[in-house]
Amino acid sequence: MNDTEFDTALVTAAFRLAGEQGWRKINVAFAAREAGLSLAEARGRFPSKATILLRFGRLADQAALTDAPIEGSVRDKLFDLLMRRFDFLQLHRAGVRSLLRSLPMDPPMALLLACASRRSMRWMLQAAGVSATGPRGELQVKGMMAVWLWAVRAWERDESDDLTGTMAAVDAALQRAEQAASWLGGHRETVPPPADPEETDAIEEPPLPEEDEV
């Protein structure tokens, strides 16, 4: 088993257990035992519970970026990339929903997720051909975060097999951003899709927690 297979197995077990027992009850050792993995290697590769979350985000990004679209408008490419990411989340739906429900009671984890999501959204923009660098890049990332958060809320409520509601939310959010914001090629002030103000404020990246109590 290579490192990628090890990480995938542990993260998958963690989110499966989270769906069954709740995210707050999960730890690295618990997930490693569930997956039949070496505890010593799990300790070396996952120094904290926060690492499970970060690895999960990277796996979601890899799913979105593999064979990423190279043709079409920025909006079309972003739609495809975001839906690929939601397809990955859908594979772990119960666990992800458990994580999201736990965030109001776990501010450090919520902050870590927000920072990781910002990095992911910068990758989505750059994969779609948007530079997302410099002061303007920060506005572009902030706008993309608003699109993502709006779509995540739709995904949480979407019980359809083909994620029809999620696709509609992503399309509507990107359309509004394209019409109102410079980060998709226009020249007006950035007006992101509706989202809670505290969720879309710029956030400095915190250091990665070292212990499993996060």
C-alpha cells in the first residue's frame, strides 16, 4: 500500500465513522483501526485529527483537477470543477454533513476548514484560467468562496441522485458572479452570491494543530 492508498483508506474510514457516530467522536487511531491500518504509520502520517480534514480536502481537489477541462468559458470550467468536487463529497455524504453540523461547536476546526477551502478555491480559479494572485486575486478568491458556500448549503439539502439542486445552485451563483463581478471577466465591483458575512471575510491561515483534541 503506497502513501496515497494509505491516506485514502484512513480518510474514507474516518468519514464513514463520522456519518455513523458523529464527527466529534472520530480520532486518527479510531479511523486507523476501522480501516485495518498500522497505528504507527497512521501516527506518522496523521499527527492530528485536523490532518484528516486537510487530507480530505486535498483528495477532493485531486478529484476535481484530474483531467480538468481546458476548453470553454471560465464560468463553464468552474462549473465543471465545482461539480467534480461535489461528486467527491457525495461519496462521503453522511460524514461530511456530520462535520458541517459540528462546526458551530468547534471554532478551531471551522477556521481550519475555512482556510483550507480558500486554498482549494484558489486552485479551482487557477485551473479555470484565472490568475487569482495579488490584491485582485484575493477578491477573486473571496468571490469564489461565496459561490462555494452558497452551493454547499444547497448540496446539504439536495436529496436527488443526480444532484440537480446542487447543479442549479452552482450555475446560479456563477451566473450572478459573472454578471456582477470583475473576477469572472467583467469590470464592476465584486458582488458575490448571498452568504453569511462572517463566512466570507478574509481569514489568515492558522498553524496546523499538533494534537488530536482539535
